[in-house]
Amino acid sequence: ETGLIVSVNGGKMLNKRLADLGLTPGVRIKILRKTLFAGPVQVEVFGSRLVLGRGLASKIMVETE
């Protein structure tokens, strides 16, 4: 599943951390693996694979294509 990051709903430090990982609004992201209710989410951005905790991933708003 692919989409475009629309916004990041977090504080200043969270936004900086995600920006350092390349997760900013306007960036195309691919969801590689996620579980239904709990556990980490694996994504791909700019050819790199990242594993995000569920809480952190829930702060990223994505518009799917």
C-alpha cells in the first residue's frame, strides 16, 4: 500500500525526529507490513526500510493512492 504523507501530528521534537528519518509532508511512503491491532509498522521511504512503533506511526497521516 502506498501513499503520500499529508501531515505529522506531533510536537516539535517528534516532527524533528521524523524529519531526520525523511518522514515529512509531501513524501511518498510505502507500507510494507503492519499488524491489525498492535506491534510495529514497517515502511519504505526513499528506498530505505524503517520500522516504526505503533504509537509513532499513528501520528503520521497518509493519503493512500
